[in-house]
Amino acid sequence: MTPTTEIFTGLRGLFRLYDRMLKRVCTDHDLTVAEAEIVSFLLNNPEKDTAGDITELRMISKGAVSKAVESLIRKSLLERLPDREDRRKIHLRLREQAKPLMEAVDQVREEFLAAVLQGFSSRDLETLVELQRRLFENSRNALEGRRSDPQ
């Protein structure tokens, strides 16, 4: 397997594992996978709170995000808030009624991290964080047409 294939396969496996673990929340709270993914995303990324953020960063189609957001609003779990400076921008916020759901998603996140980081030492985790930072910085720079400074 080439390094590129290994990276993509590994990332895909991480997403598949998280989604599989999240399905338990779907069953317990009568949600679709897309709805649970949106709740999870908003809970874990409070500074990224628009439908566009979810579409871009979680790679869920605009249509699926729109449908899931509408459903979550009908279930009184989510609300829309207009941006104070840019009226075209709409923020999404989990409502108080979503608290039990948020706790269940938090538990899944903790179980997911425990599963994928099993056997990692503190030093391993520090190294992983540093390598991820460099990898993601290189990706951003390449997207922007810049080269990273060698470390």
C-alpha cells in the first residue's frame, strides 16, 4: 500500500469507527446519522458553527446538512442565530433540550479517543500532536500555494 493510500484509508477508517460508535446515540435519541454528526460537530467545534463550516470540515453534502439542520430545529435541539455583523451568515447553536444528547455524544467521543489512542504513552501523544500540526500546516500551505519552512 502506498503512503497516500495508507493515509486516506486510515483517515477513512477513523471516520467510519466514529460514525459506527455514534450510531448508538442515533438509536437512543431517534436521530439520523447526519443529525448526530451535526450535533457532534457543533459540540466539538464551537467556533465553527455554520452549515458551511459543517459541510466543509465534516465533508457532508450541503443537502444532507440542510435537511438534518431543519430536522434538529423541528425537534427543538438546534436553533439558528443571525450574525450580528453579516446578516447573510447564520450561526447554529445547540439548545438546552439537547443537553442529554450532548452528554451521549461526549461519551462517544471519549470512548472513540480511548479506542484509537490505546497504548499511546504521553510522549507518543505529544509526538502525534506535533506531527499532525506539521502535516496540517503543510496541507494549508500547499492549498494556499506556499511552501512550509523546514523545521
